[in-house]
Amino acid sequence: MLSKDIREMGEADIRTRIVELEEERFRLKFRAGTETLEDPLRLRVIRKDVARLNTVLREKIIGIAEAGTPASLPKVKGAKTRRIRRTRTGVTRSSKRA
């Protein structure tokens, strides 16, 4: 299941899909203990789908537009030496020891 498809779903639909997948996962784990599964990869796919659904659901609850969008922080050019980095951040050898 793609994140794009999940984002188009409503909160209630996402919750019902999570419940369905958790039930399927429970049945598969139970069967895996008693016999060999036809598709053991399905357990991993279900687990990742549930995690993806929970992530998108949490984004909707919090009000985040979309995960993965770059933050609007100013770009700071990296320092080339340790001394320059320390002077920019204010960390000195004596402050590290204290």
C-alpha cells in the first residue's frame, strides 16, 4: 500500500484498515507456529503497512501536511575544520572538559 493512497483515505478508513491488517497478522503468526506459510514475506509486508498507516494517521491527527517535505531552515555551510566548527558553535576545549 502506497503512502499516497493512504493519505487520500479518511481517518476512520485508516483505523479500520489497521484493525483488518492486525487481525490478518495475528492469524498468519498463529499459522506460522503450526505450519509453514505459503508467503512468509506477507508478515513483514503487513507489519510495514501497519506502521505506514499509523504514521499517516498520526500526521492527520497532528495536522502535518505531509511527511518528508524539507523544513524551511536556513542552510548553513559546513565548516571545513574542527577549529572553525567549534568557534561557530561556541564549543572550546575548556568548555568540553568542564
